[in-house]
Amino acid sequence: MKILITGGSGLVGRQLTKSLQAQNIEVTWLSRTKGVKDGIKSFLWDYKKGYIEEEAFDGVTHIVHLAGAGVFDKRWTKSYKKEIFDSRILTTKLLVEKALKLNGLEAFISGSAIGIYGNSMNSVPLTETALYGNDYLAQVTKEWEAATVPLENSSIRLAIIRTGIVLSEHGGALPAMINPIKAYIGSPLASGEQIISWIHIDDLCRIFSKAITDDAIKGTYNGVAPEPVTNKVLTQTAAAILHKPLVMPNVPSFALNILLGKEKAASVVEGIAVSAEKISATGFTFTYPYIKKALSDLL
Ligand SMILES: NC(=O)c1ccc[n+]([C@@H]2O[C@H](COP(=O)([O-])OP(=O)(O)OC[C@H]3O[C@@H](n4cnc5c(N)ncnc54)[C@H](OP(=O)(O)O)[C@@H]3O)[C@@H](O)[C@H]2O)c1
């Protein structure tokens, strides 16, 4: 097996790379910058020019597509929203086009996000057959997945992982939440009742790893832990593990609207409950099914 990961230098990609290497699986990256990073060979691509270094695909049996501009990295200006969109949809289209011409490619594993379901205060966890949302992130994610459709009529196995909020000590949502708690200014966001469908980064990498190595994994799977929690429970659990009191009132919605912009704030204020049933039914077992166990490991 030889795995080519796009966005391999990111939060999930780095950890997935380590976990695959630990299984003696060869990994290379497709990146906007060329060279050897952390001992991993990075091939160059530029989706805006439709360019991918030809050698990038030499001997590749599996592509894992994780690249995309950080959704929460910057304010959602018109141009940044275009970058979030293009860096997922145009990259996928380009990769799929190349993938269909390759010999020896066995599987294409695409990242996706639970944002496809939109936001809702409904606490019944959504399965993979649930209706899609209509907000900006749902539209991006729908198009992201739609760009993989040409693979469905090919011999290349397609698996799509709709990732939830990834909990890692190295980046993403968790440091943003715990740094204020450590500074005694942490508190739940908005009502605190919005559901967070989270996943420990180790479990997510194990899901991607299973999607690579298990030929039975085809189609779409939610990549979330089986126990979604409210924002309040998440915040309180983190504070308890850190032995810090929560002294501040909840951050009001209007402040989040000002801070993040109304459209982006909606995904923080509302959340979404998502089900892990389908991936569990494949025999996958979570090392961190519960939030207390996950946060105790990470904090
Ligand atoms: N982290 C989460 O909580 C979460 C939740 C749901 C879904 N996801 C999705 O899962 C994927 C991986 O997540 P992650 O947290 O590992 O992401 P990340 O840390 O932001 O890394 C993504 C990688 O994508 C590449 N990239 C960044 N901006 C780009 C652009 N404008 N054009 C093309 N490539 C670009 C970069 O690789 P190079 O610099 O090497 O090119 C970067 O390392 C992403 O698509 C993300 O949307 C993540």
C-alpha cells in the first residue's frame, strides 16, 4: 500500500500519517509547498492552475483527501468564503479527474464534514441518510461530496468521512475552548444547550485508517463519537478535568455574532447532533466513546 494524503500537513493529516507509518504503511503528501516535511515527501499541486506533479501518483494505491482552507481560521469575507469553497471543491474535481486515469488506484477516501447537515437544536442524532442543511457550510460540503460522484461509476472504492468537531491538544476547537478556562474566563457559548458532535483525533485517524485498509468501507460515514454532548457539558467537563472553576456567565449570542460574524456564529450557537451508528456497525470500536475519557486523555 502507498497512501497519498492531501492536506497531510494539517491537524488530522499529521496524526493520520503517524498512525499509518506505525502500521508500516508508506505515506506521501500532496501539498501547496514541495519538499520533505517531518521526514515525509511532499509533492506539489496547485489546484488553481490544475497542476499536480506527475510523480505524486507513482505507485499510489490510496488517496486520502483532507486539504481545504481552515473554516474557522479567518473571518468569512466573500473572498475567504470562496477560498473555503474552491480549496475543497476544485481540489476534489482535479483529484478525481486524475484518479480516474490512474492504474492501480484502489481507493479514494475523501474528507467531508457534519456541516452537511446544517445546524439544529434537535437532539436526535442524525444518520447519514438525513436531509442536508441549507446554510453556507452545508452548501460547501454538499458540493465537496458531489465532486466525488464520478468515482461511483469506476472500479475505485470511494469512502467519505463526515468529520465532527475534532478534539486534539495540537489545534482546532479544543485549545480555543480550554485556554480561556485556564485563564478563568471560560464559559459555555450562547445557551450552552447546542449539541457538539465531537471525536477524539485518535479515533478519527483510526476511522480513516479502517477506511483505507478495509475494502468493505464504501460510501458515507459520520466520523463522530457515539456520545454527542451539549456545549455546556463539554465546557464543564473540561473545566472539571483542569480543576478550574467556571465563574463567567455564558458568552451571549450577540457577542458571538459581533466576534465571528452572524453567519459563522450560527454554527457555534446552534450545533448539530450526529450519529456514530453506521461506523460502529462495521465493527469499529471507539477508544474514546465518552467525553470524559476523551478530555481526560487530551488535557
Ligand atoms: N478539524 C476539525 O475539527 C474538522 C471538522 C470537520 C471537518 N474537517 C475537515 O477535515 C479536513 C482536515 O482537517 P484539519 O483540521 O486537519 O485541517 P487543517 O489543519 O486546517 O489542514 C488542512 C490542510 O489543507 C491544506 N490547505 C490549507 N489551506 C488550503 C488552501 N487554501 N488550498 C489548498 N489546500 C489548503 C494545508 O496543507 P498544505 O499546506 O500542505 O497544502 C493544510 O495543512 C479539512 O478539510 C477540514 O475541513 C475538520
